[in-house]
Amino acid sequence: MRHRFNNKIAQIIVLVTGFWLLVSLTGCEAFVKKFRRRPKEEKREEPIIQPQSYPDVALNKDELYRDYFLFWESWADELVSFLKDNANTKKQKECIQQAMDNLVKMQSLLNEEKAGFLDKFVIELTTVKNVLFQSYLNSADFSYLKNKIERIKAKVHRDFVFSKIKKDLR
């Protein structure tokens, strides 16, 4: 028993000595690097950032209407492309919300008569939005919504394109 105990102690001593020899010969560069004195770095002057405010560029109503019309069309197109069973519901909701916002902004630039005509499309788009925000839609619902949005888009494009509506801006 004593012989085995001495053997184990001898093995441990050999291992510790070997490890110590290995570390002392190779060194511990990270340890040396940690305690090495580094030269002082010059402090650089930090740039002063001054925010500059730019005046809002007031676009005329013609340009605003064209922009809102273009944004509305592009969001409606994107919504039509995302109306699928496996499409991202967050993207669908964002598209319908943006399309609604731009259609309402277009409406705000029109005189009361034309704004009233556009109001029925806003109401139709609101019903589409309410259906989209339901919990579950099947493929029949998606095809119905896709057709409805395409019809709304065609009617709005036919009746509210800038060339036909420019005299009715406020």
C-alpha cells in the first residue's frame, strides 16, 4: 500500500515539475504583457460636433400630391405582393397602414368635392385593414383581399392621377 502511495506522489511531483518546466521555458506572454509598462499615448483633441438644423423645405402641393400618390401606389403594390398564406403578417400590416396613411394625406390635399370621392376608397381600404388585422386568414380571404386592393388601386389611379386632379388641389 505504501509503495502505491509513493508511486502516486512521485507521479504528481513529476507532472508538476514538468508543467513548471514547460511554463518557465515558454513563458507566459499574456502575464508579461499585462504588467509591461506602456508608453503614454498623447491625448487627441476630440472633435466638437455641432448639430445643424436645416430649414424645412416647403414643397408645393403639386409635388406633395405626386409624392403621396406614388407612395400610395408603391405600398398598395407591395401589399398585393405580400398577400399570401405564408407571407409575413407584420409586413402585411405595415403595408396596409402605410397605404392608408398616404391615401389620407392625398385626401387632405384635395378640395372637398374630390376628397369626398376619395373618401369611399379610404373606407374600403379601412375594411381591408380590419380584415387583415383579424387573427387568421385563409387562402380565399387572401385572394379576395388581393382582388379588392387591385380594384381600389385601379379606380384611384383612373380617377385621382395627378394629370386629372391638378385643378382640384387646395
